[in-house]
Amino acid sequence: PYRLAFRDRAARVVERANALQGLAAAMPVGGMFVMLDCRGVEPDDQSLARRLLDEARVAVVPGSGFGPGGRGHVRISLTPEMETLDQAFDRIADFIARA
């Protein structure tokens, strides 16, 4: 149940991210988060996280907080319902189109 829901949400997040210019994501092996490579949109993950919150009303976590390997990435939680994740990616798509 939960595991399957997270897998389905992860697949949707990866699909939506990879459809946007400047973002890239790979399917996680497990867990409840997906890391998005955002260097094609904004190399500074902390700056992008702030801008997404301020300008697109989407909360993500800067990857640099998880160590050097997380730089240039933001973390998306899979805990919201699919509809909420889709709304977030609609807002991210609009943000990228304006950037």
C-alpha cells in the first residue's frame, strides 16, 4: 500500500521532472523522496529552493544540505497526494518558462 503509492508517485515525479528543460531525475530505489538535478535551471540549489518557494509556491529542500553530492539538486517529498504533486510540477513548469 504505502510502498506502492510511493513508487507510483516517484514514477510520476521522475516523468514530470524529465519532461522539463533543465531538470533531470532518476527513479529512486526506495524511500519517500526524489532528488532532482536542477543545474540546468539554476546551479545554486539553495537559491532555486528559495525562488521556487517565493515565486512558484512550491517547497523543496536544497540538496546541498545532504552533503557535497547533493549540490545542484533539490529534494521532492513523495508524501503529498498525486494531485498535489501534479499541481507542484505545473507551477515548476510555469516558473521555468518564465526564468
